[in-house]
Amino acid sequence: MLGSLAGRAASVALPRRMLVGGGTVSRLGELVKEAKVTKPLIVTDGFMESSGVLAKVTKALEDADIAHGTFTDTIPEPTSEAVERCRAYVEQGDYDAIVALGGGSPMDTAKAAGALAVHKGQMRDYKAPFLLDAPALPLFAIPTTAGTGSEATKFTIVTDSDTHEKMLCIGLAYLPEYAVIDYELTMSMPWELTAATGIDAMCHAMEAYVSAKRNPFSSSMALAALSKIGQNVREVCYNPDNREAREAMMLASTEAGIAFSNASVTLIHGMSRPIGADFHVPHGLSNAMLAPKVTEFSIEGAVAEYAEVARVMAMAPFGASDEDAADALIKGLYALNTDLKVKTMSEWGIKEQDFTSAVQRMAKAALASGSPGNNPKVPSQEEIEKLYMDIYSS
């Protein structure tokens, strides 16, 4: 069982300054000048360019008379080769900061490239358990999805192009100094992306709340996020033009990011990364696929904490016993996946034979990441393998 938080100290790391609210992207130049940056590089993807979101960012810089460049060659689930291309672009253009614009993949690429531009070497040199706390290039984060929380975290994830290992990299070098939390940038997100990123944010908060590394600060942020997610995650899918719900989910995403960055994730994320590396399932979706069954496995190690998650997400009444609330959480997570039309692994296109042959390798990779060690119930490799197969079959 998890121990008490009473008297537990915490070392908290946060962005230096965040602009929060609709339309705040127009004030980006204000942050750039505050940081005494003269030539930032915007790191984003082709969709941000074609959708017109990039133009809002470039206009904000142009209005402030700030010279800048753009790099739109990021890819989903970034590889070390993709990061190298971005790093080379940074160095060739003599840029003194990076503006990361987009979802998790542009964010991860920007964080990694900014670190390599200063510290050199290759990304595999910095994979966990290595901690890179020395400063990288100044980073301004502008999320366009309500899920990753990357604008407030000290993590980046990059797949090794040679070994296909999905590497978790940790340290203050990856924590943005500045962030713009503008929910209006999420208004056009389609159902599938809205659902997957919303459940991703839920996993960040829930895992932080039950993590062995949790603390009073991270737990308070986690509960704040979970309350907003419980009230709004279905609403933003069913009624995507609901501005209040979009704003609440964006705030929840940032709060959840702060929570897990200062506590750590657990088994869901540990098992999710290998699925992304082997089968190219988007990170948020793979977390959603895993969340109900992995939580069901983990719940005996933290019944009271999981019960509180159920209560704040309105999956159980506040007067329910811990046991009843914990049971309601499991049912609620399965129902949430059904309501939000989360695809199963087979529906995503993963063949059973291919998945079965990868299970042992994925279980080893999950354990090697360290995240399962933070779980309320720490699994063996055999238990992770069984979970993978049970989830595929469900």
C-alpha cells in the first residue's frame, strides 16, 4: 500500500512564466523579448503550417519585430534521425532559442534538438536513467493539443533509429522556460485526437497521484486536473465547439503535466512506449488502450488513492467506500473508452501474430524504462507480458 504524504518534501520544477487563456499566442513576442532572445526557430509540423496555426505564431513574432525561422520537418513519434535533422537546422541557422509548436511530437523533437545543440552527442547518450539538468537552448512551448502536458514537463521521448527503442530522456534541460497555454489552438481538434489526448492527460494525472514518487504538490495538481477531465472529456468530443470545455481540458492537460513531471508516471506509460515504438500507435491512443486493464491490475496497491480518483472524476459518489469507489473506477474507465470510441489494438491494425512475437521484447523494454517501478503494484516481466496479451484479446 502507498504510504502517507505527511511531511514528504518535494523538489518542484516549473516553467519560468506561462501565458494562459484564449488568444495569448498573440503575446509570444512579449515572452521572447523578456528572455532577451533575438532569433528563435519555430519547430512544428506540416499540419500546423497548412492549418494556419503557424501563421499566428509567425505574426506574433513579426509584430514584435523579432527575426525567426521555421522548421516544419518533424514527424509523428520522433526518431533520433529526425532530431538530428532539426539539430543541424538549429546550428546552421545560428538560432538562439526554440519555439515548439504542436502536439507531443513537435514538442519532443524541439526539446531534444535544443539539448543536443548545446550538449552535443547523440540522444542515446542521454536516455534514462541519465539526468540532463544542465541548461539547453531556451525553449518556448505552445501546445495545440490538450493532452501531452509537455509544455510543463522535464521529459522528452525519442525512438532510436538504429535499435527502435523508445527512449525516455529526463532532466531540466527539457523543461520549457516559457509556455503559451492558448485553448483556442485546440478548437479544431478532431474527435479521435481529442479523445486520445484527453485520456492521455487523465493517465498523466492518475499515474502521478498513485506514483511512489508522488508528493503533496504533485497530488494537488493531479486532483485538480482529474476533476476538470471528469467533467469535460466527453463534452469536448460530443460538442467540440464548447469553448469552456476546451479551455478546461487545456488547463487540465497542463496541470496533469506539472503533476507527473514532479512525481513520475507508472505502469501505463511504461507499457505504452514499447507499443508506440514497435507498432507506431500514437502515444495518447496507446495509453487509452492500456488504461482500464492496467489500472485493474494496479488497484490493490492503492485502493484509497484510486477511490479518490473515481470520486473527483464523478465515477463514484463522494460518500462511497474506498472499495466501492475503486470498483467504480475500473468500470468507469472501460465505459470511457467505449464512449470515446477508443480503438482496440486489432482495430488499429496490429496482427495478433506480430503482437505476440513482440510481447517479451516489449515487456523487457517497459521494465527497463523504470516507470513500472513507480507503480502501486510493481509487476514482474511475466505479469507485464500477460497484461499485454489480455489487453490485446479484450
